[in-house]
Amino acid sequence: MTPIDIFNNFQEFCQQHSNPAIVEKYSRYFKEGYDAFGLQQGQLDVKVKEILEMPGITQDLILKTSLLLVKSPKYEMTAFAIRLVQGFYKSWTISTFQTVEKWFSIGITNWAQTDFICGELMNLFFKKGLADLQSISAWRTAANKFQRRAAVVSLIKPMKVSLDFQPFFEFIEPMMHDPKREVHQGLGWFLRETWKKQPETTELFLMKYKETSPRLIFQYACEKMSPEGKEKFRKNKSLRK
């Protein structure tokens, strides 16, 4: 079995089980377009299990296959890549992380793929010591806006088990004036979660940027605050454009 064999196997499966109604249902969540077959999660999981149980399937084979899958414009192909890589969690190495890092330059094109990678893979890379703030520092200025989003969304789960948030705040500071909406949403989401754990330190950080950073960041970050709390982070009217 070769990477192209596995790719073709998945593609044929997806074509056989395509469901336009599901594609239409979820397309409204994707401003950049939603190119998908319309598979259900259960169908995807069954197919991944089938592939992983085939004789001769190795981590190296899966990593090479993942590069083909992620290049496909179809949403499910990246989902397959994520699940296949998860299947070798116990034997991950730094090359596993480096392969996932390559995905952003060849085919990650929407927020759902990005957040799936962050939630299902990046947290585990941090947990296993295969990734840290230094290893994803270049993501903050990557050409792909979704890789920049991943730079901050990847931190949500690691942050929740940390007592010291200062390194995280310092890490995201260069991103607080990023021009893209998807990155603003990621930053706001992260800061909303830090506020739940450490409201005082988070509010001190937010106060530094309330007059200069995009308002969408604050819309998300302040979502769980009281009306009085949100009021503190309204931009000075004289400075509004």
C-alpha cells in the first residue's frame, strides 16, 4: 500500500457517501466557502479505523499520505489526515510535528480545519514535549492567516493546565494588531478562556490594547464579563474611526 493508494481509497469512499444536504447545512458557517463531500463524523471514524488496521500501515506511511490528503480542497480529506496521525500518538516524534506544520503551507484553508488541528493534535504535541512556544513562534507571522490563528488557538488547552499566563500573553502580543478577522477571533477566544481562569491578569493585558487592537478581539474576550466589566474595555469615543 502506498500513500496514493490510501488517498484514492479515501476519495472513493467519500464520493460513494457524499451528501449534498450536509454540505448545504454547514456551508453558512464558512465565509471563504465550504468544499466538502458531506460525510458524517461516524462514517469518517469507521473508515479511519479500517485503514489503520490494514497490514503494513506505519507512521511514516501515514505522514506521507497526510500531505496528499491535506492538499485536497475537500474538508474531509484533512479530517482524515488528522485522525490518521492521531492513530500513531504513542509513537509520535518531532517529524510528526514538522509534518503537521507543513500542512498549513499546502492546504489548510478554513477555520474549522485549523481548530480541529489545534484541539486534536497541537495540545498533544505540547503534552509530549514535541512543541512549545518557541517552536511555533514563527507561526505568528506566517503567510497563511490560518496558521497565524493556529499560533494562538493551539495555546488554549496548554494554558488551562498552567499557573503562569505571562509567557502566553508575551507570546501573543505581536499578534494583537494582526489584520485578519480569523486571527482576531482566535485571539479573542484565547483571551476569553484566560479571563475565566485569571480575570485580573487578563484584564491588565487587555487594557494595554483596548484603544489600538481590533474590536472583534474584545467582543470575544469580554463575552462572559458583566455589563460593567465590558464597559471598561469600550474604546474611547474620541479615538474611534
